[in-house]
Amino acid sequence: MTKRILLVEDEPGLVMTLKDRLSKEGYAVESANDGPSGYKRATTESFDLLILDVMLPHSSGLDVCRDLRQAGIKVPVLMLTAKSQLVDKVVGLKIGADDYLTKPFEMMELLARVEALLRRVSQRTPAAKEGSFEFGPNRVDFRSTAVFRDGRPIDLSAREFKLLRYFIEHRGATVSRDELLNAVWGYEAMPFTRTVDVHVAWLRQKLEPNPRHPQFILTVHGLGYRFVDS
């Protein structure tokens, strides 16, 4: 599957250069040119990696990284810093950045950092067909398609399990009802997206400590849902 990268950078020349080279390496690259638009895209779309400049208009890359982590977005972040910004490197790593690269940099080094971050994530997050995943009192065993709460098995329908798996695989990202219909039910959006809402309600009843105030499957008003595991 093609890895999606969000580049948040305000230098047009660097954006063009990086998008061109990363695209040639097989990545799908999107871009934003300031802090607020980068934050919005990172919280409403699904990306595998963020390349985030520290010096951005309106809000810094440090602010964006901090806010993303506080919002439960766990996508790896590679920060770009100026040569004199040692303090920003330290702060960036403390607030949740995964790596940093100092400008100016060699393209081969950036590509190596990108590849290493993506490989690290794939190693620590097993695919849905392997291993298990835990959140709160719940554990999902992908091999046996079994779900447990406080060690006791929970009865999920095949559709509920597929929906839960999709949420877990895209945790931290806001996914629309149309996207869920297409991915889980296998057809393009129908007029009655209430189908998704009903199944989400069933999952909440079975997995949330308090279904009226969910802490894992969150509603993003006007957009869809976001799954967070903390």
C-alpha cells in the first residue's frame, strides 16, 4: 500500500523539491503551508508520516506537534529545524516528535530518515492479520477475530469486528461515514449513512466504559469518527 506523507512547509521551492523526490520514491505526498492548515489536515485525514517544519506561519511546528499528540494523533513526525535551533530539537523530541533533520540537509539523508520512521512504525504496530491490540480494558486478537473485555470474550458480529479493525488501523485519524461505508460495507456512500452510526453505537455499548461519554470511538461533529486508544 502506498504510504501517505503530509509535508507541512512554507518554502515553495523546498515543497516542490521534496514532493517531486518523494513522489519518485513511491510515496503519495500532500502539503500544507502553515501550522493551522497542517494541523487540520493531520487530524481529518489519514497519513503514515508527517514532515513538519519548525518555523511556520501562524503557529510553529512545535505547537502543531504538541497539539497533535494531545489530540491522540500518533502518526510519526519528522521535524525540520534550522542549524541554530538546538533547543527546538530538544523540545520537539520531548513533546512527541520522532526524529529531526537540520536544514540544509542532503536529500539522501531525508529519504533514509523517512524510510527508517516508516519501518519502525510497521515493526511496532502489527498488521491487522497478526498479533493483538489492546485499548483500555479491551483486547483484540486479530488472528482469531476474538475480542475480550477484562479478560472475558465479547460477542461481535463480523461487521462490527471489521469496523473495529478499520478504526484501529486508522487510529488517530478522522474517518468519514462515507469512507467507512466504502471500506467496511464494500460499496460507495449510500443515502442512509445512519448504518454507520448504528454500528458505532453497538460497538460503544460493548467496548466503552461509559457509552454515553465514549473515550475510544469519538464523534467528530460534521466529519465522522476518530478512534483513540489513550
